[in-house]
Amino acid sequence: MPDIPSVQRHALPPTPARALEEREFITRAEARLQEIYGPRAGEVLRRLLTLLMHQRSAIDATPRPLWSERDQWLIIYGDTLLDGERPPLEVLDEFLDERLPDTFSGLHILPFFPWSSDDGFSVIHYREVNPALGDWEHIRRLASKRGLMADLVINHVSRESLWFVDYLTGSQPGRDYFIEMDPATDVSQVTRPRNTPLLVPVSTRRGTRHVWATFSEDQIDLNFANPDVLLEFVGIMLYYVEQGVRMIRLDAIAYLWKEIGTSCIHLPQTHAVVRLLRAILDFVAPGTLLITETNVPHAENMSYFGLERLGLAGHDRVSEASADYATPDEAHLIYQFTLPPLLVHTFTSGDATLLSDWARSLPALPSGCSYFNFTASHDGIGVRALEGLLPPHEVEKLLELMHRFGGYVSMKANPDGSDSPYEINIAYYDAMKGTRRGPDAWQVERFLCSQNLLLALQGIPGLYFHSLTATLNDHEGVERSGHLRSINRRRWNKEELEELLDSRSTPTREAFMSLKRRLALRAGEPCFHPEAAQTVLDTPPGLFAIQRGPLPDGRRLLAIYNISDKRQPLEVPSLKDGVWYDVLEDGAPWQPDEPDTLRPYRSLWLVSQS
């Protein structure tokens, strides 16, 4: 075993408890590295410990709670708000102070590094802030006021990066950072999220070579079979933690490890890398959260909790060696990718049956695991999560409807050479423009009901900024960029947005003020703690209802939603059990608006204290 005192020199004062913690970490890290690198694990472990020894001294290692009911996150690009004069990160900081000072516990600023494409997800320099946005001082200032999530864009790098320049010229360190492949290699089994060529030709000093590029010809995949690459990213991750980052988002992590003859998705080594990063964060910065971004079918997504030994997530491609802990040791959080398309289906069909069945099927998670619930994001509404839930003909109906509402559909390549839908590109507000009968007058109410439902579900909610502002489809942005995802990435002039927010009757103001109030109420309700139990109640198809709790003191909450454009019978047996108080009406005793019915798109949050 490596020399433990050498690890302690820049850490906390040595104590028996700390020494035990370090030994446990080394055992855990060595097991993960054995899964990844086999006989090279010992050498890589020694290098890893040296790296941690040098970086731990700059990181606050004080343990902190993982989460509470106050956890609710805002997702935004660093340049979503502009005033034409100041750095956009400064404009964002001011807007949050003035308009949302206590609303969000955390802020996910999408990639704020120098980049060459994909609105930030093709990173040129990982340790720099894009000067068009601001600098590290702006990032640290934002992080000092609330939790900060940063993207670790770990699967690929921009072809303009210095690492790739090294590869082209045959120089260190980047010379061996990429995956070179004979173009005649059979890669038909590889799972693709895009329909572009997987192997991209590039001109090097050694002539034309072909490199692996899962997402685009500008996003070149990194070779994690080279331990230098893994150690490089461990250092980058800890550097972000030094700057005040509270949550690390592992972008496109499912595709990390490549092995010809397999699907190259969710491979055992990929899960081992996630477990290793979790072990490092638990040891160096306890309370720092790890979240995986895996836009895949639900069962595959669940595997990133590392719950195989607990029988809560089956995945036959996870090795037995990686399931040697009886407690979860992978991601703290996973994105709940099923929710965005399933809510669109629910609200456009007026039938909550599938939503109720799906929510009822979710396992009770152990402490330390939770869902990151969202409806809209910088990407589109992924449809892969509907596989096995919604019949293909129903998916087709949904895609056709979203096209009618002004959206687009992005495709992915399949092993047989065909293409299939990957995501819907549309603003979430416009996805709620109507029902299957077409657009109607209920768009605002329908949209707000979808967001209110999101806020009550077990887990931590993440709201995209364009949901707060009920932003419309940005077709001009698509035309300018040539990319379908630009439809939901509008950049606001701050003055223009504030005029809409201060007007008396605009969807922007109505959505912003309603959601701001609802978020404030949610943050003060203990039944919304991420680990408070969730039970799906039996209701007619036009209603969706869950109970959160009961808590140890007996407090429980009913969240009830009419997801249709018709009045629905309020057939929820639990309402007859006890006295209920209306959270949305300042805790007043609840009285139905009309006996035994709930009006279209109405939401109820009712609490009872035994």
C-alpha cells in the first residue's frame, strides 16, 4: 500500500479516524483502478495520490450536508443575459441579486470555457474562462452566493485544443490522448447519438489519420485507456472545486470507454471511472456532488447510481467487480431524462395514466442518491427515455404534434445504418401550446402546471432560465447558427427582458412571478426534502397525485394536478383523511373551489399534520 503519511502532509491533522478514512479511500481507489487498468493499477494509484497530495491543500475539506428541501437549481448559459457593455457573467450576477436573490440554492452555468462549437461543449481550454463572458473572479463571486455546478466535458475536446495540436504534430502530452483507428474498422455496433461519421479524417505530420468523434468532427474523443488522460481530468475536476464549484456534471459520460466489438456505451470501465471520481470527491471535498448526464433509456440511466448490489438497477454490462459495495458509490444524482418527454405526452394527451405508472415504478432510493428533475434544458427534449414506455406510434404522434407547434426533430444513427429520433428541439413553453387537437387558449396555465408538477417530485428540481421567462421558439437563432438546438438558447437583452417582466400582462411576467412564488413556498416545505418518501396515488386519468412523506413528525403533503383542459372529479381518497391546509394560500384551511372537482390545469399543495 502507498505511503499514507505522504498523502497527509497537506491534509487535515492526522488522527486515527482520518488515517482510517485515508486507508479506506486508497482501498477503494485501487479497486476502481484495477477495473480500469488491470496490472497498471498500482503505478496509476501512486501518481493519483501524488496529485491529490498537491491539490488537497487548496480545497476546503469540511464535510457538508448533501441537500435539503431548499435545494433548487437554475440552469443558464453565461451569456443568456446581455447589456452590450459589461461582461455577461457580471450582468447575470446583477440580475440574480435583483430579481432572484433567494430563489435558487444553486446555479448551473453551462460551459463557460473557451470553445469552438456546440455552444461550449467543444472545449479548447479547460482551466480558463471564456473572456467573452468574464473571468474566474466572476465565477468565484457567483459561487460565493449559492452552489455552483460546472460541466466536466470529459468525453471529448475541441480540435482547436492544444492537446489535439500535440496529436497532429506528434508532440507530448497530447500525442497519445486520442483514439486513432483504421477507417476500415467495423464500428457498426457502436451506439451513436448522432448520424455523422464516427471516424473523422485529419491531416497529421504522419499523413492522414482517422480519429474517433462520437458527436461531431470538431469534438474529438479522448483516449481514457491512457492513464495520463484520466489523471489530467482528475486535476481539472479538483481545480473547479478549488474555484468554489459545488456540483460536477459529467457530460456525455456514457460514451467514455471504447472497445471495438461492443456498443461502446455504459462499459464497465466507464462505470469504474465514475466510481473513482466519486471516491475522490468524497475523500477530498465531502459534500461536493457528482451528477451524470446520460440521455439514454430509463433503466440504463438508473445504472449510474451504482445500485446493482441492492437490486434497484439492473444492467448486464456492469462488471461484478464494480458491484462490490453494498451502498451506492457512483453518482449522487442522475438527470431524470424520462420526465421531459413524458410530461409533454401527459399534458398534450390529457391522460396521466402512463406518468402515474412510471412514477409508481421508481425504486425507493437509499440515502445519498437522488434525481435531478427537469423539463427543459439547453438541449432538446430527448425521446430515447421513452423507449419501452410509449409505443412507437404514440411517439410518432408526439413528434408530429411538436412539429405543428414549431419544433424540429434531431436524429441518431443505428447499428443497422438507419436513423431514428433522438430529441425534439423546441422551447418547452411552446411544447405546451395546445393538445392533440391543436393550439388553444390554455398555454400559460398548461405550462405552469407542468412546472408546478416538476417541483413536487422526489428529487432536486432544475429549472432552465427560458422556462422562468416562458421564452418562445427562437427560429431566428436556428437560422443564424444552422443548429436546431438554438431554438431553445435565446440570448436576452437584459433591458428588453426587464421591460417584459415589469409589464402588467405578458406571459413572461406571469410565468416568472408565478414560478418565483412557487419556488419560495417549496423551499420552506420540509416534505419536499429530496429524501422524503413519495407515493403515487390512484386517481382518474385526468389527475396526477402524489403524497410526499410522512415525515417523522407525521407531516405529509398531497400534490394534486389536473393535467387536462376539462374539469376533473377530485377523486383522491386521502383528502378524506384528516384536515388539510393549503400551502399555496398561506396555509389556510383548504376548501375546494367547487365541490368534488378541480378546474383545468389547477395545482394543489395540501399539508396535514397528524
